[in-house]
Amino acid sequence: MRGGLIELASTGMWVPEKVLTNADLERMVDTTDEWITERTGIKERRIAGDDMTAVEMGYRAGKAAVADAGLEPADVDAIIVSTATPDRLLPATACDIQARLEARDAVAFDVWGACSGWLYAINIGSGLILSEQAETVLCVATEKMSAIVDWTDRATCVLFGDAAGATVLRRSGGNGHGILSTYMRSDGTLAELLYRSPLDSGSVPVDVAELAVRDGYLRMAGREVFKNAVRSMCEAVDAVLEKAGVTKDEIDLLVPHQANIRIIEATARYAGLSMDRVWVNVDRYGNTSSATIPVALHEAREAGRIEEGSLVLMVTFGAGLTWAGMLIRW
Amino acid sequence: MADIESRVRDIIVTELGVEPSKVTPEASFVEDLGADSLDTVELVMAFEEEFGIEIPDEDAEKMETVGDAIKYLTEKEGA
Ligand SMILES: CC(C)(COP(=O)(O)OP(=O)(O)OC[C@H]1O[C@@H](n2cnc3c(N)ncnc32)[C@H](O)[C@@H]1OP(=O)(O)O)[C@@H](O)C(=O)NCCC(=O)NCCS
């Protein structure tokens, strides 16, 4: 196995045009702009219409990332997709995206890591490159959360939005640029805190089939998730910094999972970072599951907040529970 | 080390950003100290951190005033 670092050679994103504001939600459920803003920091989110699929969203973000890397889809050796909202359960969303991209020489598969899925995908992709099974890996997160939230449940429907983001992984050109350290964890004993209820289907096992509610919607114990989110993101901060031998004050930008501004602020406080060193877009997109970090990275690059040499820390958490962190020298 | 009561008060002052003089035993976190539901979650997390304990949700929900928190944590520490 050849050593060396893996870099994120490009970024790409796609979000639907339709904006759903807190004022719009006030007309749909018993809520207020004030409640949503104070508890979550979310002001609006994007909603993909009925005719937009997770595959198409992911394809658009993936195509943008391939182009941003100066490559053609035919150059891609592996496509790894993270999604909690596949259009269909078989085949993998990655295969459908592969077909749309016409990336004929690639292997394509999905990972199920919920909001942590994109960092999981990058980690797996890096492994493929380091073990010389691929040179160019496209990692895509595509999440049509609007399709799985219960639009009558005010405690969850105000939180989520739709988006897709992507990156191309390649071997780094050297000079210490690339992924410096990663951390991944899960705790399946906390699965009931956040899950998507199963639909009626022949493959549903007996104990799950006995669940009263089988509507395919997202269910969440908000407070417990909140506590675990803060703890696990702080743990991920410590873990990646320690592995890389880097101190908190060296971080140029924290790009956290965008679920709730209160969780982001608590994590930033823990990391000793003032909010001007944290990329925040939860106000504009809400929680787009695993797409939050690639979208945030793309925007931060466009805004000139990530430049060559920037030290970027990413941390995330989600259903599973899963959590992860990654430190990159851009 | 400071006594439990003053450690609890210090945490409340820092977490909720309130005047120390307002942190009286009768003061309710929500009614008097302006905490919202997530502030109370963060406050409980800070207590857990400071005292190295787990506070179950059922117990956390019963902690409505500064006095409730001091009493609960004193009992826990004594145990
Ligand atoms: C969802 C979250 C904002 C709710 O905040 P909270 O302080 O825990 O709120 P609670 O669920 O305790 O509800 C407090 C009150 O607000 C109400 N409420 C819930 N959603 C509301 C809404 N959209 N508008 C108005 N009121 C709402 C509740 O019904 C409850 O009312 P009650 O006291 O009369 O019963 C918060 O728990 C959270 O962000 N959790 C983490 C969620 C997350 O990030 N999930 C994604 C993981 S990837």
C-alpha cells in the first residue's frame, strides 16, 4: 500500500429553487417564525418538487464536482453515494447516478450513514485510493428530506430541507495537503432516537411490523438527539485534532453539520472558535442530512473562506446514531 | 473546591448569562431567568459535566427552579 494523502480535488452542489420560509410554515402547522428561529436558527429551506428525484439532484451536484476537478465522468473509478432518501431501494442510488453521468468505468454503491454518510463515503473513497483500487472517486450526498418528513409534525418538519453536494477525491499533489485525520463512530443502541418508520413491505421483519406507525416518516426525540449531537460533535473535534497533532487555535474554518444553530454554537464554543471561524448556512437551507457539509464546503470555497493551505475541520452526527469528524489541509 | 450551591449558581450565571443577584433559590429557569427549552437542556448538560453524573430526562424535567437544581445535585453528590 502506497502512503500519502488524499485530497478533495473539487466541490459541487445543487439545491432546488423553491424556497419554503418560516412564514410559509406558519400557514401549514401550528408554529411561529420566532420559535423556529430561536430554537434552530433556520429561516428558510429549499424544497424539491414532486418531479425532482434524489438521483437527478445527486447527478447535478456530482456533474458539477467532476467538472470543477477538470475531469470527465469517464475518468471516475468509483461513485459512492450517501442518501437517506433513495427514490427506490434497489438498485443503489449510486448506480442510477452512474448511468446519468455515463461514468461507464466506475464501481457504484451507496453508504447508509444518515447525516454522517458523506464523511463516511469520503473515508471509504480514500481507502479505495490508498489501497490502489481507484484513482478518482466521486462522493455524492443527495437528500430529498421533504419526501420523508411528516408535514403535519411541527417538531420535525420545520427542521429539514433538500440539497445535494459532491466532491472528487484524488491523491494529493503533496506538500501536506489533503485529509490529515478522520474519526468515525456509531452507537446502534440509540437508534430509536431518530429513525424513519418502515413502510408496509414484505421484507419488514416481525418485530418491526408490529410497530403501530408505518408511514415511512422521520421520527425523532429532539432533546435526546440534541444532547447526543453536542457531545458527539465535541468528541469528534477532540479525536481528529489529537490524531493529527493539531491544536484548536490552528483551525481556519469549522464546517459542521448544519442541523441547528444551537448545536453549532455549542460545538464552536467547545472548540474555542468564535463564530466568524464557523461556516453557517443552516439559516438558508435547514438540515439537509448528509448534504450539509459538501454544500457548506462548496459555498465556503466560493466565498474565498477556504483557500489553498486552509485548515478545515468538519464534524457531523446523525441517525444511528452516527458521528464523524475530518481534518483537511486544503 | 467551592460548595455545591455556589458551583450550581456559577453554572447558571454562565449558561444563561444572567445577573448573579437574580439566581435566587425561588427563581424559575424559564419564568424568571429567561431560559427556553433548549437552554434548560444545555444547563442540565453543564451540570452533568461539572458533577460527572448522568441526569435522566425524568429528573431533568422536574428541575424548574434554582433551588430544585441545588437540592437535586446536593442529594446526588451526597449519594
Ligand atoms: C427539535 C428541537 C429544536 C426542539 O426543541 P426542544 O427545546 O427540544 O423542544 P421540545 O421538543 O422539548 O418542545 C418544546 C415545546 O415546543 C413545541 N414545539 C415543537 N416544535 C414546535 C414548532 N415547530 N413550533 C412551535 N412549537 C413547537 C413542543 O410541542 C413543546 O410544547 P409543549 O411544551 O407545550 O409540549 C431540538 O430538540 C433539536 O434541535 N434537537 C436536535 C434535532 C436534530 O438536530 N435532529 C437532526 C439530527 S441529524
